[in-house]
Amino acid sequence: MLLYLDCPCTSFPRSFARDYKETYRYPPPSTIYGLLLSLVGEVDRMAHVGVKLAIGVIGDDPPISRIVRKQRHHKFGVKHLGTYPTSQFSKPNHHELLTDLQVAIQIDSSEELAAAKLIDRVAIALSTPEQITRFGGLSLGESWALVNGARLYRETDGLIRWLVKDNRGLIALPVWIDRTTSQGTFQRFSLSDELIDDCLVSIVEPAPSIKMSKAKSVRKAKG
């Protein structure tokens, strides 16, 4: 299945972005996976691990705009729970935006273990949306970045430049984000005019590192 996605304005904040919200130039696989889960009304992000996604941009790279917007700045902690008044914890900062982004998404569910494959659920959402139970607007990236719509790709939509896995590529994008540590698993990409096998990225939760496993074992032994 090849989808077409039209997003008039969005942003994909870089992992190292702090006050100045820089954006990735291309939609990360982790973000596209989240969008597809939202499209079918799935709240468990583990439901379709194993799905493979290929992501392409239609036309030229979308232009980057810089705006000034008010952002909240505070750290949540056990000792600091409570209210955070806007006057003390909000200030204006620069924020980068992508405009007129058109995305192509190839979905391959052949390695999914779920009984209902993501590709089948997306097909139902597009053909008979009344069968899907979901909430909120469909966004690409942050919640305010609503998309104009999603449908099957047509040749008249334009030529696609695909992200292809390349360990020496200059495009680094997150494939999976660990919500407990906020650390991401990244893949490097380059661009290709053809859809090849290396364009497909597996969406899987990475195995815990040996170092982390040893640390947990030591803590359990001490406990």
C-alpha cells in the first residue's frame, strides 16, 4: 500500500533542540508510525511492531520557516509537582516549521505478528472510516500540525524521492523513541529516486543494551 499525505505546516523537533526548536528536514519513521497508529485509532504503540515503512517526499524539499512562539519551560519532578504559572515558566523562542510537505508512505506488514495487520486497518480507515474508532485530529508531528488528508497515492501527485538506509548518509532520523528515557534509536539515510528494499525500515523496539542489563542485574542483587 502506497499512501499520500498532505501536511500544510508541521515541525519535527531535533532530539538535541532546546530553546531553539530546530526541525528535521524529513519526517522520521517514528513519527510516521505514530501517525498511522492515530489514523486507525490504536493507542498501543506495540500493537504493530514489525511493520516496515518506506518514506518519501514528493517534489522539492519543503521550505523551512522560522517563527517566534511562546514555549513553556519547566522540569517535572517528584519534589516540584504543582502549578506552573505562564508568567514564570513561559517565554518566546524561535521555532522552525516545514510548509507544504507532501509525503508518500509505503506500508509492508509481512513481518507483523498482529492478527489484524496495520496495512489492513489502514485500508479500512480509508475505505470505510465509520468502522474506525479514534479520537482527536490527525496530526503529523506535534498535535497542532493537522494534515489536510490521507489517501492512496496517484501518479499525478508527482515524483517521489525516497529515504534509503545508508550508514554514510547525511540524514539521521529517529526510528524508535524510548518513552521512559526519551532516548532514540537512529538510522542514517540518503535519497533515492527509486523504491528499493533498503528504503523499508522495520519499526521494532530495540533490545536492551548489555550495559543496561548488567546494571539492572546488579541493582537486583543488591536489593
